[in-house]
Amino acid sequence: MIHKQGMRGLPMPAGKEFMAEGFAKANVPAIPQLVEMAQELGVKFIACQMTMDVMNLTKDNFVDGIEVGGAVTFLEFAKEAAPTLTF
């Protein structure tokens, strides 16, 4: 969701194409707008350094305003946060 190119082409899961119509009818913003709204509300995005290394990605591949860190960075933040979302 925070990859500059990937966020623009997230496909619907197979068999769930009807959901796109539902999102449109409900005026659900596109992923880039949702990320921007989240950042405006103070949501912190932390990209995993190890995953970036494995996938040969740099911070430039991601939206502005993200942080990069490993598990310790995330855990240091998460222990004080409520709630957190990881995937």
C-alpha cells in the first residue's frame, strides 16, 4: 500500500470483481488518497528494512513520509501505540 507504483495497481481478489463497483458506489477513496488521509491523521508507516533489502527496494520506491526500520524499530514504536496493523 505504501509502494508508489504498487498502490495504483492493486487487483481485486479473484471472484471479488463486484466489490470494485461497491467501492465506487460508496465513494470509497482510492488507495493513494487513503494513504494520504491516514498520514494527515498521524498514522505512521514503517517499511521493513530487511524486506526492502531482499526485494532490492529503496526509500525512494515508497510514498513520502514513511520511516524505514527493522523489527526493533517497529516494536519500540508499537509498544506505546494503540492499535497497530502489520502485514
